[in-house]
Amino acid sequence: LLSVVYIGFFLNNSFTYISFLHPFMGTTVSSLVGLYALFTLLGAIWGKNTYCKYVCPFGNVQRLMMKFGPSAKKKFFLSHKWVKRIRGGLTLTLITGVLVGLRDWSNFELFPDLFGLQYLTTWFFIALLSVVFTLIYPMIWCRLLCPTGSVLDTITFLTEYKRKNNK
């Protein structure tokens, strides 16, 4: 709840996949954003993507909906293999787009749209629908379309893979 209120509504900013690209695009970041990014990366390396599990306000809104909403959950409509393919392809496409100069592609996160208090926008309704669909398919945004989660999960996977192969 704290992350939803403080990070979501007060700061209305998030750590997104584009934060990984700032140093490579010549964009300077504040000390606070740099520290936030460092702790997020360390959480992905050592803690199995702690950002998505504990910090992300959008994910926490979905968890609150699941906890206090009706529990009519259906089996997810895609296999785990297809979810990984969709998430990876989407993330690779968005990062490539940003690197080749399509700066608008860096805004593919529903976080600011849900908490931005601009209720008559298309993206706000998409964000709201994503949260509502969580009552049917748990964590649908996080499981299927979140590029930040996909990048952090990839970092976690690569570090676990390296640890297993070095033993």
C-alpha cells in the first residue's frame, strides 16, 4: 500500500526498462534515480527480481485487487513458453526502437497512466482494464506485457544460469 500511495501517486514515476538505457543514450540521471536503478538491478541479480515482487506500484495495485476482490480466477490462457516469447519479443522490440531513435517507444509503461490523475485518456482506460482483468487472470500485465519485468527477469535468469554453470 505504501508503494501505491507514495511511489504511485506522490512521485508518479517508476523505474522502467528505459532507465537501463539512459547511460547508453547519453542521458544524465539524478543521483536518486541512479541509486534507485542500482538497488533495482542488485535486487534482480541477488534477490529474484525484488522490484516487481515488492516495490512496483502497478503490480501492488493488482495484488490488492486480487486480495480484496472476488476470487473467480481462470487458468491463464497462454502457456508459460508463449508468455516468455511474447514478453521477450515485446521488450526487445521496444528497446531496439528506443536505441534507433524512436523516443516515444520509451513510454510503454502503464504506471504513469494509472496514477497520473488524467482520467480521460486512452492509456488510463487501458491501465484500468489491465487492473480489472487481474480479477479474471491474475497479474495479467506483469505476466504478459510488462517490459520492465521482462528485462529484470532476464537479468535474474542470466545470473542464476551463470551461477549454476560455474559450480
